[in-house]
Amino acid sequence: MRAADLLTILTNPPQNKEYQGIFLLINNQKQPVTKIEVTPKNELVLHFNQRKNRLTMKEILVELMMNREKNIYYQLDAEIMPLYGIKETGTELMI
């Protein structure tokens, strides 16, 4: 998934409701996006950590707009995995 695709989903929700955040679901625990990083390979990586402050939707949107042509990945433990899709759960998006 490219950043432009996720940006389109976030700005045009199908239910006309504003999303409250993007989360990674691990062992029935929601972990929010806490950092977005651009790697030397020009990839956009989402970092999730339950102990840190989550990014606001405005911060996420700004990062996606600035890097709209980059592919999105997410970090799970020490492994970086490609993001293929997301699931809508109410006003939250789950990876």
C-alpha cells in the first residue's frame, strides 16, 4: 500500500465519520502509531508502541501528504513488514 492510498482512505471515510487513530492489534491489545519514519530505502515505516504517546490524526495526515509516493511498511518487533491493507472498526483503523 502506498501512502497516497492510506491518505485517500483517511480523508474519505465511507461512513462520513472521522477516524480517531490507526492501531496495530497484537494479542487483543491495541497499540497506536507513535512514530512514522522514512528509511534510507525511501520507505515509510509506521512504529507502534503502547507505552508512548500516539500521533494525532493531523500528524499522521501531514506525514502521509509529505510522502504520498512512498510504500508503507510497519514494524512488528524487529521485523519490518509491508502494509497490504487495513480494517475499519468503528472510528479506528486496525492493521
